[in-house]
Amino acid sequence: MDPYAMTTGVLRNPDFRRLLSSHVANELGANISRVTLPLIAVLVLHAGPAELGLMAALQTTAFLLVGLPAGVWVDRMRKRRVMMATDLARCLLLASIPLAWQFGLLSITMMYVVALLVGVAQVFNDVADQTYLPNLVSTDLLSDGNAKLEVVRSGGFMTGPGIGGALVQLVGAANAILAPALGALASVLLLGSIKVPDRQPDPAKRTPLLRGIKEGFAYAWRDRLMRAFLLSSGGANLAVAGVLALSVLFLAEVVKLPPGTIGVLLMSGGIGGILGGVTGAWLTRRFGTARATWVAVTVSSPFALLLPMTQADWRMVCFAITSIALSWGAVMSNIGQSTYRQSSVPEHMLGRVNATVRFVSWGTMPLGALMSGLLAQQIGVREALWVFLSFRVLAFLPLVFSPLPRMRDFFPAQASS
């Protein structure tokens, strides 16, 4: 057992604390941009539903364009260096927006380009990040480490939009994007302070690009449990991406709420995420990793149908309840899935398997964002939300036919074909 587990768990590890701090800076910045980027498009460039949908789609198109090769390339590189390089790239890209605005050069086309390139950087960062944790902590602390990283992600999800909305009101939408740029820069510095050497991959285990992609995809698809998670996550993310692409427009133009209130409502999902991260370790110990994941996903899904009922009165709580419930279920699922992959997949293949998971489960997001914008333009924003959230309720069905409902804990032998 890792000696840190005998005291305060994974937080006893100083390098994990540095990694966690880099996530704080990054996640806070990323969630500030979640409200500032669409508000720049709406308030500065007067974008409509289709343009917002396209911009949101471009942010996740990178998972389709480079998602699979990214896993092969990351397996060949030092993971921390990849994370630092991509954070620096995001800093420069986001900082270009207020600079272009100051010189009168900002356009919706430039926003599209920045969204796409930030998405490419995010793909490499995510794959390296999920592959890096086993370098810092032992297998018995992976679940604890993943839970704490989820708390940070959820905390950023909760506080970032509120800060973003306040910044837009204080300094304007274009200038507010400097905050996530500075967050990415802070992450670079914190990652650079980690003392454990960045592990050099074994050159003997390198594979040609196409063969590496095929091996990663085949490994993930042959595993019955991982395959069910891929299908379920892909469907859920398609629906959620469609909802997120319309959320700011829905709250600003349909419900007619001010930016500060919009930010507060967008924060609400972080409450559920924090609850999932804080209680995840206890729930998995009490009920088992697989059972806790299954219950969380099935219990949280029906709450999706409350969100389209949101109005500019007490019914604002409908938006908050949906966000809290779905975020709690998603975080519980993420903890289980990440721990399962990190503890069962060989180290030299983990990047490729993580990339395959991202490609399949996140690759549906640009489609969902684009579809929601087009559908909203045809039938209305609220009506489009009803369609996408109804689909979100059904996204857990692939798990019904997997080994998950019959399992208490995740064991690779049980979940394999």
C-alpha cells in the first residue's frame, strides 16, 4: 500500500497537491470561458443560435479530428510536458481575443478559429492528464485521486460561470476572457513545479500510428463494460452538448435573465459535481464501485426533464435542479470509469485507450451542438431543449445490457468479454 494512504490519503503527496492546484487554475479559467465566450459572440458580435451552435461544435470537433492519433502520440511523449505545452497554447489563443477586439479585428470567423484550436489543445491535454495520474500515485489511491480531481472540476464548474458573468458586467465580455488565459498560464507554472521526473515512455513499445489507433480502439471495444460506457457516454454527451450550446441563449433571450443571474444558474451544476466528488469515495466503499456508478446514473437521469420548464420566477430552480442531478451522476460515473481504466489498462496503452474513450464519448458533442443550433432555429430554443433532454434521459440504456447492474465492484475479469 502507498504510505500516503496511511495518513491523509492522496493529499499527503506534495506532487499530487501541485497537480491538483494546476487543475484549480485550469478548471476555474475554463469555466469562466464557458460563459464569456458565448457572451462575446452574443453581446459583441450579435451571433444567433446557428452561429453559437457552430462555435460550440468547433470546440469539440477536435475530438473527431485528432482524438485517436492524439492517444498514440501522447503514449510516445512525456505526459507533463504535453500538458504544459497545451496549457501555454490555450493561454495565447484566448489572450488573442481581447487584443483583436482592441484593434477592431474581432469577428465571428476569428472566434471559430480560436474555438477549434483551443479544442485541439484540450484533446491532447485531456489524454495526457488522464494518463499522468498513475505516475504520481499508486493503484490503491487512484480512486481517491480521481475523486479529488472531480471535486476541483466541479468546483470550477460551479464558481467559474458566476465569476465570468460578474467579470462581463465589470470589464466587458471581450476583456473578461483574459481570466481563463491567466488560469492556463498559472497551470503551466504549477505543473512545472512537480518534483517527480516526467517518465520517459519506453521506445521499444512504440507502434506505428494506424496500428496504435487500431489497438487502442480494439482494446476498449472488446471490453464489455468499457463498450457500454462508451455508448452511454456518447449519447449523454450528444444531448448535453446540445443543451450547453443553447443554455446561455435560452437564459438570456428566452427566459430574459441578466448576465449575473445567468452565471449563478450555470454555477449550479458544480454543486452536484462537488457532492459527487466529496461523497464518491465513501459511496464506492459502502456500496462498491460498480454499484455506486450504476445507481448514480439511473437515479439522476430523469431530472433532465425539469430544465425546459425554467422561467424568470421561482421556476428558475428547475434549471438548477437538473444541473445538480446530472452533474452528480456524471461525476460518479467519471470516477468509476477513470479508475477502472487506470487500474486495468497496461501503461503503454493507456493513452490510446483514453483517447478512444474521448473520441467516442466526446466525438458526439460537436454533432449535438450543431444539431441543437439548427433545431432551435427551426422550432425554437425551448422546444429544442425538450428534444435533447428527453434523449438525455434515455442515454443510460446501453448500461442496462452490460455487466454493470450485476456487479458490486469493478473487476477486469468480470467486465471483459
